[in-house]
Amino acid sequence: MGTNGREKGAVIPGRHIFLWGSRQEREEYLGQYLVTAREQGLVPEQILLLTFYQESRNRLGQLLREVFTRRGAGCQSTTLHSFCMELLNREGYRIGLGDRPELMGGWQEFIVFKNLLPALTPRGYDPMLWGRNGFIRHILGFFNHLQGQGITAEKLQQKLTPSSHPQLLDLAAAYTYYDDFCRQEGYLPLAAVAPAALRLFKEYPELKEQVRGDRRLLIVADLDHMEPVQRELLRLLVGTFPAALGLAYKNSPRAAGLAAGELVVEGREGGRPLVARECENWEEEAWAVAGELGRLLAAGEVEPSEAAIFLGDPSHRQAYARVLAAAGIPCRSGSGEELRRDPVLGFLLAYLEALEEPDDNDRQLRWLSSPLLGLDGVWLRRCYYQAQGWGQKLLDPLADSQIKELLEGFRGHLQELRAGTSSPLAVIEGLCSSHRLFTRYLDRLETGEGGQEALGILANLGKFLQLARECDRLSRLWGGEPGLKSFLEQIRGALPYLDTAVRAAAPGPGGVVLAPLRDAHRYSPRAAFLVGMAAGLYPPQRIPSSLLEEGGWTELQTLFPHLTLPAALDPHRFREEYRATLQQALVTGDRVWVSWARAYPGLEETGPSDLLLEELGEEGLEESSTDFPLAWPEPEPGAATAGRLGRFYLGQVGRLAPALLPRAREELAGLGIAPGQLPLPAGGGKEPVAGLDYYTPSAIKNYLACPRRYYYQNILGLDVPTSPRTLLGLVLHRVLEGFHRRYPSLAGVPVEEAWAFLQELLTRAFTEAEAVLGRGLLAALFRQEAAAICRAYLDRELAGWEEGCLARVEETLDFRFGGYRLRGRLDRLDQLPDGGWEIIDYKTGKDRTEGQRKREFLPREGEGPQDMQLIIYCLGARKRDLPLARLTWYQLRELLTGGRVERSLTLGEGKQALTPAELAEAEEILRAILAEMEAGEYPPAPREERVCRHCPFKFPCPGPGLEEEGGQDD
């Protein structure tokens, strides 16, 4: 199909797969491809870019912006996972996933399964092995792999017989139990996202056309990393696009299968040769790697941050770090240790571990040495050695020292945990309060010291508290009061998953990455070393199966250009030994699967899943997409889903028209609701409600972002759920309103009196916010952040308040503009000493410059307006004959970070001014927007996909690209 793929101009139409040999080659080809597409009239809005990894999305998205200059942002670029989640949030109710399925994080999956396993009685497994964190991770990885392959719990049970191996029956029961729990709790496991999206496309083919919309080109990167279900989903999408381009690594074992039936553009031949070196032990190998790496650094070929060492045995990480340090080469951990380096989390974990083993002097020394406590390290060490020499507990010689009160608190926690009157979660919350773990970093934000580091530490702590609360909740759900030992086991097991989603606080200087081989896909180094291979140190059962396939080792030529291997290495020998062991185990009688956990406790996820697929289906998923048809559970819609749909259509029928639209009929029938059950609107309701009694800046902003959102939120009046971060902004607005109502002028106001009143307002506001924030530690975090902002606000305003200046708050502007009624509410309106007026608008989001603010209502060519708030305020002030001096945006969060707090536009001439000509132009733009809002057909089509990710109305919205409801069929 199409023209010859080897010609650079072969872009549209046709389906292509480009097999690249290096990342540079991939980007050179894609850049030329896009340039040719641009010359043929393609625009960014007609491109959909899907990748497997976020890193690929970032790099290729940047390439798109370079090719299409600034307009490249119009292309939708996302990971396949995020793409599927958006689809499920919008359409998942069709297959019973609820209104907005909650995606489980990796740490949630781990602690759910950790708590679930004890409820099952292991028959074939050693109970000690059954509960180990490492074993749980492998089982969970296996379950995720099953879900990613489209093999449901029901399908697995069908393949089993009573004579199957007991261990396999145990795991099948656990898989079923795990799947049932996720459905009951409304969770969606990470690996189940693609199968659920695939099922949607198969059952509702029109969704493919909806996704395509007006797009002409689909680009898919990382094809060689995608699972069969994900590739099947992409095959369905590819058929709907006039042109499609796939990108895959040419030496991948999956590359040959990808090319079947497609037009293939081969990449350049080549690849760097392996560097083989005989090493008898890991120490010799480590120094050989350090020497080669030092040569590359000295020659200027790479920077330290551009190099990586991937370890076959992660336990050698510290040993390699010592060797690199001795060689003067900086390094950093690639995973697993970032959170422990966080001063707050390091202290909390060390404290809990000391409570677990109170007689262990090393653990006691660890938490007492925390920088948060500020104790004398030399003195602590002296006490430690004294206790060790006399065979004492470290706490004994410290009992009557200056830290007596600190140790009494520790012993109090220990007694409460032993007596069962407290819980680990309560200990964590108590430590956060008694040691001011929140406020000390909020104070640093307030003073402008280490803003980014403090923000990172607070973000880490927030995630850690969520993890701790989930551990506590699930432990109580299944086993009553959680003990410290089981609680810590869950925390330790979940931390590696949590680490992938949290910014590392206070990262060290860039250096060589030391990471496990299983995480190699997360990095794209210029120089990489695979170590742990020397003298057979790399265990054969830990080699990913893709490298065990015939020819799989050739992939290392590009991934590891400076690979150090023993000269006599025969990778196929590992494959033969691996298969021989499995064949021997098959003789035990299990025709489906063997005890991989007992034979290889440390086996990677790829091992058992490969075996299972081989035994369950001879054809395999690669050749047949119907071997394992998806059978995602189809429960009846839950009360929340049915109720929400019912309320939505009740509002739609009541406000719009008696004749239901096609989509409404379809959804009501699926819920068992007959159209006759819904009341008709008074007076027949034949005329659609196209406008409002008055227009506000927020309603206009909603319309400019997406007319469909404006329809749902402002016309139908559907509720918008309030997030905790949004609620914080509302609380701050409410508190500052109450403050300036009492103190219109701050001249001469005592600081103690003003601060006491602000604290009173904060207490009242957060009491009212308990329905959303609760009373736990997260609520305390937001409260302390709000208090820090208010204190910084007070100090700044008291110091700079002008004599004669008066502040008025929540002033309402209600006026006519042409034939339209506009209404706005001002956060603060200051009457200046010279008689002028200043409008002040509080902002809690990202800081924007004056030029960026102006572009919101005076867009450049090719752009559209985003927010007309400023113009409405100007017009309202003019209607009330207020001589407006300036309009100011007050960035409340910048009070903590040390950034620029106020940004203003004056009225008149100048760079940071709004000129009369610009004001007149903005008035015309506003008039056109209002006319469009009032005359448009409703319900309107969604405008763009860029706002869909954060839209609260994904559930009822058909999504962009869908033909207008009530069209030709009506």
C-alpha cells in the first residue's frame, strides 16, 4: 500500500513501520517524515502521537514542536496508557466500569495483594515464602501480565482441572479473589487498562471514528515494547487513519512480527560491537567498568549523567558505588533509595524500624542521628560505642541525658503499640505533629530558602501518608488492628512502587546511574554497562525472556555499546538449562504450569507468563487475536452510575426537549430506564435553553475552553467535584475576604491582633471544609500551608500598606454590555490615596507574566481567546465611573516560594499597559464570543482534546470528534 517506503516522501496515505537502529536514526527519520507531511498540508491538529514510555513522548513531542514551530503544541501526544485511561473515563460506563474508574497505583496493588494473601490457605507453597514481599511482587507481576494479555480470572479457571498442581490452583484462587476485590472496590489495575479499552473498541466500533475525528496521521512509537493486547488495540485504530507510522527497534525479537503485512522502511545497518572482557569476580569487573567509564569521561565522549550501569544483581549496587567513588566518578542510585534519602521519610522509617526492634542499638542510632533532631553526632557515637562495649541498650546511657524527653516519647509509643492502644498510623501522625514535619518546611517556603527542595519533601510526605492510610485501612478490613511488623512489611514492599511516582527530594548532583536491569527501559544513556555477567554471576533465570530468544542478544549491541562480558559466554546455554529444568518439573504431573516459585524464587515476571502462554494455547496471541477473547466482567451498573445517569438525563429532558437524542436512548435502555419514566418539561420544552440570564467570567472561560463543559456546568448546572487543592484556594479567598471586611485599612493595625483574627478565620473555614478534607493529617498539611500563606500575606501587606488606602472585598459588578448582561465579583478593590482604584485578583495557580495574561484576551494570530475576566472587570469599572489605575494579579503561593507576588497592567500607554486601542479590540472579541454563546446550537460539540484530561465531565461527554447529537438521524 502507498508508495515505496524507502522514499523519504512516502508519508500519506499508507501504513508504515520504520525499524530504527539508534535513537538518533529514529528521530532523523521522523523529522524528515514530518517535514514532508507538513509540505503536503498536514497540520499538528491532524496528528495523534502514542508512545509506550513517557520519555519517548517527551522527546518526540519536542521534535513535533520543532518541525511545526510553535503550532506543534496542537498535536495530541500521550502515552498509550494515558490514552486508554481517558477513553475509559469517558466511555467506561458502557461496560460497567462505573462513572470514573479509579486507577490503582502500583503501591496500592501491592498492599491490596499483601493484605489479601493471608485470607487464602496455601497448600502447595511454603507459608514463609508465601508472605515474603519479593514473592508477592513476582506473583503480582504475573497477575498484571495475565491481565495485560487479556487472560481473565474466569478464563484461567476454565483451563484448570482438579488434578492441576496445587500451587497453580492456589494462585488461580488468589487471582480470582484479587479480581473480585478490585471490581467491588471500583479499582482498575494498571494492566487491565488496555484490555478494557480494547473491549470498548470491539463492542462499540463507532468509538474508533470518534477518536480519529479530523486527524489524518497516527504515529505509534515503542511498538516493540507493547504487549499483544496493546498491539491489537493499535491495529484497530490504524485501520481508521488515512496514514499511520509505527516506530520500533530493528533488533527487537518482536520486530519481525510487527512488519508482517505492512510497508516496512528499514533502518540503517550497523551497531557497535560488544566489548568482551574476561573477569573472574565482580570486584575485577567493577574496576574494569570504572576504567572504561573513566576513559570515556576523560575523552569528553559522555558526561557522568549520560552514563548508566545496569546491574544483574542489585545487591552489588553499594559495592559498585564504592568502586566508582574511589575512582572519582560521581554516581547516583537509579531506584529504591530516593525516598529514604528524604530527611522526613528517612526519619519516619528509621523511627518505626527502631520501634520494631527496640533492643537493636544500630536501629536506635539511625533514628537518633536524623538531621531533623539536630543532635550531636560525635556524642551519639560515643554513647553508642559505650553501650556496645558494656553490652547495654543504647537508650540506657541516654536515659538521663538532654534528650530524656525525646526518649520518653519513644518509650510511650512502644508501650502503646504493645498494649494495642495505638497504631503505626497514629505514631506517624503524632511524629508529624510533635516534630513539626510540615511546618518546618512550610516555614522554609515562607522565607524563600530551598523552595524546590521543600516542595519536593512535602510532596513525598503527602504520598507517604496516603500509603500509610491505605495500609491501615486494608489491614483493618481483612485482619483487624494492624501490627507494627505487618505494617512495616507493607510499607517496605510498597515503597519501590511509590518511588516511581514521587519526585525525589533534594536530588544529588548528576552522576552515573546505578539501576537494576529490569528498569533499563526507563533510561536512555549514551554509554551503558551491563554488569554482573562475569564468571557466571548473572543467574540464568533472571535474564528477561526476550533476550533468551534466538537472536535476542543482538539487541545489546545498541542498548549496551560498552558491554563487558566474559569472552566464553554462550547465552544459548542459559536457554537450554532453563528449559531442561522446566521439562523436568513437568514430569511431576502438572500439564499447565509448574512450581516456578519453588524452583526459582527470584524469577522475573516474564518467566511464568511465557510458560503459561505456551501451555494454554499452541497458536499464541502473536498469531491469533481470538485465542483468548476478552471477557471483562459485566456487572449491572452500580447505584452511583445509574443514579448519576438518571439525574443527568432528567436534567437534559427537563431543560431541553421532550425528544431524547440517540445517545440518550441508547444509554437509558442499557440502564433499564424507559424514556416514559422521565417527566417532560413544563410547557412542552420545545425550545432549547441556549443562554443564561447573565454571563460571568468563569462561564465564558468554560465556554472558551470547551462549549460542552459550559453546557454541562453552566446551563445544566451539573455539580463539579471539588479537589483538595481547589478547596485550598477557596478557603484562602474566604479567609482574606473576612479579614478585609474587618480591616479595610491596615494602617496602624497591631500585628498580633490581625494574626489572631486570621487564625480564627482559618479555623472556621477548615471546619466547614471537613466534608472534603476530613480531619486527618492531610487536612493538617493543607491547613498549615494556608496558615503559612496567610502569615506571609499579613507581613507583606502590613509592611507596605499606604496611609489612606481602603480595601473593599467581594464587590459585585452587574451591568449591561450591548444586549448582554455581565456579572463579576472582585476579590479585592482598593481605593488608592490619590483617588484611583486598583482591582486585585487572588491567584493560587501557576504564575504567569503580564504578557501571557494579555494574550488570554488578545490572542496572537492562529490562537483563540482563553479568558475575558480582565476585560469584564475593566468594563464594569467604567460603568461605575471608577478611574481604574491598574489591575493586579496577586500570586498567593509565591509568598512561600520567593517568586514575584504581584503582576499588574496599567491603563494607558506602555509595555505593561492596556492601551485604549487594545481595550476596544478586546471589547469586539468579547461581543463576538457572547453572540456565539447565545446563538449556538445546544448541546454543542466539544471543542478540543487539550482540556479533556482535567475535565470533570468526562463521564457524560461523548468526547471530541463525535458527530453532533441530534443531527441528520433526528
